[in-house]
Amino acid sequence: MKKLVFFAFIFIIIFITFPKQGISQTTDSFEEYQVIPDDAIRLRILANSDNEADQDLKRLVRDRVNEEITDWVEHITDIEEARRLIELRIPEIEAIVEAVIKEEGNDNEVGIEYDRNVAFPTKLYGSFLYPAGEYEAVLITIGEGKGANWWCVLFPPLCFLDFSNGTSVAAVDTEEVEEEESAEVKFFLFEWFGWS
């Protein structure tokens, strides 16, 4: 009888505290992700291909362009002002990209477009989903633009987040997800009473 009372008491304590832990973990993990505001300007760079040299070139372009544009919009708080500034400086962005490509001894052509309807794929970052859609963005296409892309948010400046580490939703391994969902949970009380 004492074992039963003790077990009931411990079981009640677990049920009272367990949901609170679950809520705080969910809140904490959500705060790790930055929600992209509706009024945002993105930067998307498409590599020529997925070979290593083309991907390295994409990253060099990314670093140079991102550094420049981040300086331009650093103190801007108005989306309209950011739009005007970026639109006026598209020729400068093109010159930066062409300079990087020339420095690397590459002869790929470059396409630069600033539009409110640039297509973005769905991406999954941890447990946070960035939906596919058409967004306002500066799109830089190197060569054929058939390689993996990199993107970030130029305004408000969120390029410190590495969106390139995300997984395309279509590429998510369903077996991996199922394994995570079916993780076995053991309670020490069950093992203690020999019920495991």
C-alpha cells in the first residue's frame, strides 16, 4: 500500500511539472529563430552550378555584396527609404559582383534583378519553416544559376543568420523525422519498480 501511495504522489508531481517544462522548451526554441517581417528585402544568390568552385565563388560574392549592402541599410528604419537606396545602387552591386568574378579568373555572366516577386523555395531550419513564395529581393544569378542558392534578409538586416544551412523541405529525410518522433521515453520510477 505504501508503494502505491508513494507512486501516486510521484506520478502527480510529474504530471504537474512536466507540461510546464514542455511549454518553456517550446518558447525557448521559438525565440532562437528570427521571424522575417512582412516588409523585408531579401538577398538571394544563385550559383552557376553545385561544383565546389562555383559554390566558393557564390560565397565570395555573398561576402562582398552582403558587407556593402549591410553598411548602406544599417541605420535605415523605413522600408521605402531602403527600397529607393537599393534600387539606385543596383549598378554598384553589379560592379561588385563582376569585380569578384574577375578577381577569381572566372568568366561567368551575371544577372542582377531587384523585384517584389522573386521566387524562393521552402526551407526548413531546425523546426522552423520558411515558406516558399514570391518575395521582394535582390536576385544575383551567376552564370546559369543552376547551383544551390544562398539567401538572407537585407532589410531589416538579418544576414547574420545563416539561412544556407537550412534543408529544402522536399529533401527532408522522413525516416530521420520518424526516428526522432518515436524516441523512447523512460521514467526512472518505472525502472525503479521494475516496470520498464
